[in-house]
Amino acid sequence: MKTLPVAALLAALALPAVASAGAPIHLVGQNASYTLTLSKVRGHSVTGATGRLVFDVRNTCGAYTVSQKMTLLIRNQDGTLSRTVSDYDTWEAKNGRRFTFLLRQGNGTSMKVQDQGTAVMGPKGGEVTYLVPQGRTEKLPPGTLFPMAHTRTILQAAEAGKQGIDPPLFDGTSSHGAEHTFVAILDHRQPRRDRFAGLSKLPSTLVDIGFWPRTQKDDEPDFRTQMRYFANGVSRDVRLDFGNFVMTGKLTSLTILKDACPSSHRSRAGIAAKG
């Protein structure tokens, strides 16, 4: 998917939580920060890693906008340090028909656009038109979902008691079109006390997501992430499997945002969830 597929994680974190049975699915706006720490190393290429993820979602009248930034500092086998920064911004129409995306990666000082463009979907499939790589187009097979539509499908599957789903996904983090995903819905918890008061009254569900390029024949995904989602869309207990190393993400700050809808003059002011 990527040389360092951090963008897959950024897209995955846009998948909000399972709603309680019978409750309407509502994907709230949020601003969340995570501290990333190294939890497992495979092989010898990586000897240390730390990082930070900032995740911002806005729920407007006709669309969802997502802005995410991840910074990783990795210590290599020879003792050198490498810094990788990924900025990922998307706009997705709520009817699931149009999606724009911009992915930039670099070291924080020098950033390069990796993927940028617009995707459209219809009942018989869709197409991505890339600005970067320039002039590239990719067909999307029927049934391909954009991230928030993918989210809603996960929520519906969980409410129906399913243990897993495998819809194709296009999230703008690959220049090769849609990817295969398999989402395992592992367990469901009733509300319990949480250090963030806004989460204490909400049920949660543990989800494991694997990502495969559609042309790849390997049994193992090239990236995998696991996290616990709450019914309002907040995630914690994040586990990021990059192959040669695994990191865990701790939720360190959280603000739940009011829906932004200019036509009804709703406020964008946030309600802080105190930790």
C-alpha cells in the first residue's frame, strides 16, 4: 500500500463506533489526540519508535470533513533517527457519491503530495481522477465504499450481530484505486467508567481491520489496525501493526464537537470531555 503505510491508519481511524442496539447511527464531530508508543518489534530494522496522532472530524449538513496528522519518530538499527509526518484531509458527501482527498508525507519541514484527487461513485461503479499522480485515473468496482460509508456499513453489521464484513474501500491513500478490507467485529461492551467522562455512559466495540491491495495475492494484509470504538465515534486502545513493528495509541485528549450546519445556524463550538 505504502512504503510506510501510516495513511491506512489515518483512514481507519475515521471509522466511528458501533451504536447501541436500536439507536440511530450518528457520526459525531471530534478532536482527539493520541500518544503512540512502541509495543512490539519483528526483526532488527527498528529498535525504537514514538509518535503522536491528531484526529479532527467535522459533521456538516451535506458532508463529512476529516483532517488527520500523524508524526512518527523511528530509531533504526544503526542508531539513526527518521521522522515521518503524514497529513491526510478528505471531504465526503453524505450521499456517498463524491469524495475528495489530499495526502501529504515528509519529515515535517519538507512535505510532498503523495495522492490527491476526486472520486465519484454510482450504482454501476465509479472512477477516481488523480491530480497527483497527474493524469492517472482508476475504475472503482461496484460496491466500493468511501470511508464514512464504509463506517456506516460497519455499524449496521455490528447492530445485526455479524462477526465480520469485507467491503472494498477507497480512502484516497493509494494511487491504485480501491483496496480490499476485512473488518472483524470482535466483542461488545456495555458502558463502564472511563477517565473521559463523555465516554462512561457509552457502549463500545472492538474492531480489527486488515487492508490488502486488490492486485495482491498474499494471505497476510500489508497493514492492520485494531481499536475499540465508542458509540459516539471516539476510539481508544489503538494497535497499529506496520509489519516489522507494532505501536499502541493512548487517547490523551478529547473534544466532542457540535454538528456544524450553517443552514440551521448551529454552532461549531466544542464540548470538552475532561480526562
